[in-house]
Amino acid sequence: MDYSSVKFDCRKFRTGIPCKPNKESGQVCNTCTEYDPIKKRILIIKLGALGDVIRTTPLIEKFKSEYEGAHFTWLTLSPAILPSNEIDVIYKYDVTSVYIIENSEFDIALNLDKDPEACILLRNVVAKEKLGYTWEKGHIAPATKSAEHKLITGFFDEYSKANTKSYLEEIFEICGFNFQKEDYLINLNHSLSAKWKENLSSLSDGKQIVGLNTGCGPRWNTRLWSEEAWIRLAMDLKEMNFFPVFLGGELEDEKNKRMASDAKIYYPGHYSLEEFIGLTDACDIVVTQVSMMMHIATALKKKLVLCNTIFNAHEFELYGRGVLVEPSTGCECYFGNTCVRGVSCMHDITPNQILSAVESLVKNND
């Protein structure tokens, strides 16, 4: 076989080393029965926080339905969260990855991060079509008119508060699509999920397992609920024949240990992100503030009770599996990390409100 017969456009081609069909069955390009031509090369730049990366993944399903033979390259700070079976190339953001991307060619390049480095990268990328946010005259700019709405709501609180579109509706519009409930994707380790399902099943004795995610990260402390409220909720759930489980990361570990001891509620400890996702998959219902957990639970198609205070409630897509709970007193701290009242209105959400939301999810499933 001569060089001209090499199928560089095949999805299975790997730069400089044999492809899988060659390694496994000795196939070569001019006679290969597994040739899978790439017809549309798509770059997605979404560096951001883990939750933001997860909630951008519904675009994969939509692009696949619109473009036969789509090949996806994704650049992110959080590659472990993305499913490699759905995305062809996943790059962690670093100098080498940026160099490779800047010296590649794409049919469509999409940037949904507003940080300068992401916008400048989109400007520098070679692509037939660019979508999302780019860089012009020393500042962020829309790559097309369809990105203007999302930028304006980011620039000014007044327009953000008045917005009635979900985040998914907005990013689908940026790409020229209509959002039709395309699902989140996530990297789920099925063996870890099975381990935790077996573990919690043996502990719960057939009761529905309610994961209580007690943290939300330090960026917006106004989202935090009191330990007293979490303990009261957990004990009430236990009395109502549920099996509550405290969940959280390293930042919540000491708090969760303390609450678990005081309330006699199960706390499995904190784990790597991969195992935390498997643990979450073992829950039937998840209770959380707006956080990474909201997106993990959504991706895993869990019933969800979502507590919101400082964000525009229209931005959330719960896929008909969730209940949104907000304080009856309202919130005056839009995207705020400190409360203008002195005490966060998150404390105005009561355990009884959460209990009612959990009960409604169970009844709707009956």
C-alpha cells in the first residue's frame, strides 16, 4: 500500500501510530472494512467550572443529529468529567493543547467561555464557521449576532434578571438550534456505580435513598444552608421511611462527619470526582443547592430538589424530574456572595419545604 492510500480523514486514524483495526486484525486503509470518514470537524471550547462543562454537553447530541460523521474536539480544564465514548478528542487546557488546536483546522469552532484566553483562542483558530464568543479590539465580542443576547445578560444585571430563557436555550440559540430537551452527558464509571448501589441497598433495606449534598463551594456563600437545617431535614426524612445520606467534597467532610454523628445519619465520606459520581448514581433523589451536584444529578437523570436563592430560576432545566424550592421572602442578593440583609435568605427555606418537594417527586412517580 502506498502513502496516497492512507485515510487521514478516518475517525480511527491516530497520528504516527497504528489504528485499532490495524492492531487488532491487521487491516490497512486500502482494504479496511472499518473505514469511518469524518465529515464535519467540530471544536468546543468550554474551559469553565465542572458544572458549566457538564451543562454544555447536550450540544453533542444535537450536533450529531444535525451533522452526519461529526468529529468532536473538546478543550476544557476538566477532562475527567466528559465521556470519551461520545467525544473523539478531549484536551486538557495547557500550552501543548492550545498549540495543537491553533495549528489544526475545523469546520465549526464554538467557544462558550467568556474568559479572555478562551475568546482569544477562538479568534486564532482556523475554522470555516465560528460561534460563541471571540476577541476584537481588546475585548470580548460575539462571533455571530446569535451570541449577543447571552453577552448582554452577562454584562448587565437588569437584563439578566429579566431573562426568561434557560441556559440551554441560550447556548442552543448561539449555535442556531432549538433546544428540544437533549440530555446531559457525563463520564460514569459503571463499576463504581454498581459498588455503591450494592452498598447503599444493603444499608437502606429497600427504602428510597435521598442524597443530601451539603456544600456548594466558596464562590457564593449565600447558597449555604445551616447545619441545624440539614440535620432536621435528614432526621425527618428518616422518620418518613427514607434513607438519607449526607454527601459532599473535602470542604464539607468535617461538617458532614459532625452532622452524621449528631443525627445518626449515614455519611460515606468524600471521594474522588469519579467515585462521587458513582455514589450519586446510587441515590434515588438528590437534594442540593445550585452547585456542581445539580448538574451531576441532572446528567444521571436523578429526581432533584433544587434550592435556589441568588440566581435567575429561568436558567435551570430540570427535564421534568425536579422541583425548584426558593425562599418565600425572596432574595435581594442577585449573584451575591454576601447578603444585604445580613443573614442569607437560604435560611428562610425550611426543612418542611424540602420534605414536601421530596414527597411530590415520589408521588409523581407512583
